[in-house]
Amino acid sequence: MTLRRVNVIILVLLAVAFLIIVQRNLLNLSDFLHKENPDVGMILPFESELSPDLRSQSVRKGEEIPVLITAVEDRLGAVVAAMNSVYQNSKANVVFTIVTLNDTVSHLKEWLSDIRLKHVKYRIAVFKPELLNGKISQEPQILEATKPLTFARYYLPAYILEAEKAIYLDDDVIVQGDIQELYETSLKPGHAAAFSDDCDSASSKGIIRGAGTQNNYIGFLDFKKEAIKTLGMRANTCSFNPGVIVVNLTEWKNQNITQQLEHWMELNTKDDLYSKTLAESIVTPPLLIVFYKRHSILDPMWHVRHLGTTGAGNRYSPQFVKAAKLLHWNGHYKPWGRVSSFSDVWDKWFIDDPTGKFHPVRRQSGDS
């Protein structure tokens, strides 16, 4: 009897020891995964509004094309229009990851339940603004202009976990081509991303110069600062626009791109590395540094931009806009506002807000 009790006690102790070892291994794995995929926020379950009888007929098959887009509460109409244009102009198996803040989730889901979006596949991820602690200047003017969700693109591999490749889109775009074509953009070996250079076409040069904004590195970075000078970058190098990105997620992770971007954000808070003439896009300078001479180039027709700048309507012909595969209203004048070029193109893809909160502003017939 005593021997049996001893054996039982030994078995219990062995079982406890085994459980402790398993727990420690799981904790080590958790730490590893956290380093590889930072805690960017809660990723909500896959959302699908398909009814069972429609599921077999309407679900698109084939390789998934992951597309990440951010959803700001006062610009939700932009997100819906962009997603609608992507979905309606392609037969590809597109899956959206929509990064937003917690207060916006219910409004977003109600809007996406519209019958015209009923077959769109999407996931919602809730961004943690605390991620930016220590990485953004505390100057009141900078803090006021900072939009946390614009930095979601820095954390692409953490939101899109099981894919080799992905697309990032700003919310103020309309896609008129088949997104499959953009997804199949060829990236050079060792390149983690493809962007549109700001000198990639005569029309882009004209628009940038006419608007007086940046089209080279010196417009974004302070080349008098030692940390910038030691990088050996040429100040007149053409900048690129990060509003549309095709990403090789494997290369991004292997090269620790997220950590590199965070490093330059943190360094800027101490050394003030960004150009004094920089407008609002504080998301761009770290990308310019990390991807200097190490990015591939998008087809210019897949990122026709500056539609939100003064005089864009005079620089682009309606025929050219119609032929463009992706339109981007970067600049002050958004297509849902009163003053914008080619807002009629955007209107085709806009779906009314079921809550009535979002209304595009349009000129009345009596307006000058």
C-alpha cells in the first residue's frame, strides 16, 4: 500500500514537472511570436455576410489577394468607395483587412452589410495607438496632425499573417483596373516593397512642381542632421508615394522592416530629422530612409496621384483619368469634399451611409 502511494506521488510530481516545462515552452514561443508579430491590436474574426444558399455560388475561388486599408471614422465613406471599386472591377479572390479604431467597428460593419457589398470578404483589426508611444514628437502641432492609423502600413506582416504578398491602399483611392494585375507586380530580388516614384511621369512632375510640394528626399528629410548625412543618401533623389504599396511580406519580415521604421521614428523624436518644410505626411520619411535604393517601381498607371491638389483638373484630361487603373486623391481636396477634381468618378463607387452620418459635400447649382 505504501509503495503504491509512493508511485502515485512520483507520477503526480512527474506530471507537474511536465506541465511546468510545457508552460515555459509556450511562454517562450509567445515571446518569440510577439517579437516577430508585435501586438498591434485585436484582430476580429473573419466577417462574411453570405447566406448559406448563396455561399457556393458567390464565394470567389483561387489564390487570396490580401489588401490592407485603414478606416477612420470621419472618412468611412472613402473606405467603402475604395473597397467597392476594387471588388466590382475584379473577379479575383480579394480579402480585405480593415484596420480601424475600436469606436468605429460597429459603424463600419453596418455599412459593409449593404447588399452591394454583401459578398465582399473582410477582416477587421483594431489598431492600438499605444504602439506609437515614444515614436511621435510631443510638440502640440505635430501631435494634432498625427493620424495614428496612417502608421498601420508599418505593421503589415502583423495584420496579414499567412501570405507571401499583400497590397496596401490609402482610403482616398479608386481602383478602375483589375487588382489582380497590381498584385502580380514583379518585385526585384531582395526588395520588400514596390512604390510609385514621384518622378515617374511628366504629368506627375508637372503637378508636383505646380503645387510646390515635395518630389525629392530633401523635401522630407533634414540633410544638415548628422544621422541623415552619415547615410550617404543623395538629397535630390526622387521620393516615392506610400499611398499604394505592393509588399513581399517574407522579405519585410526577414529584413525587420517594421523595427527599422520604428527606429527612425524614435530617433526623430530626439534629433528632429524630418524636413522643416514637411507638410503633414510624417509617415513618409522613415519609409524613404529604409527603402532608399531598395524598392521596386509600380506601373505609373497603377498609381495616378495628386488628384487632390490644386489644378489637377487642368493637368489630367478626362480620357487619361478614365484610362488610369488606380486614382489617388492625395492632397487637400478630397473627392467627397466641395472642391475636388473628378469627384464624379469617385461618386460612381460611393454607397450611402445607412446611419446618415457621412455625406459627401457637393456644389449647389448656385455656388460660384
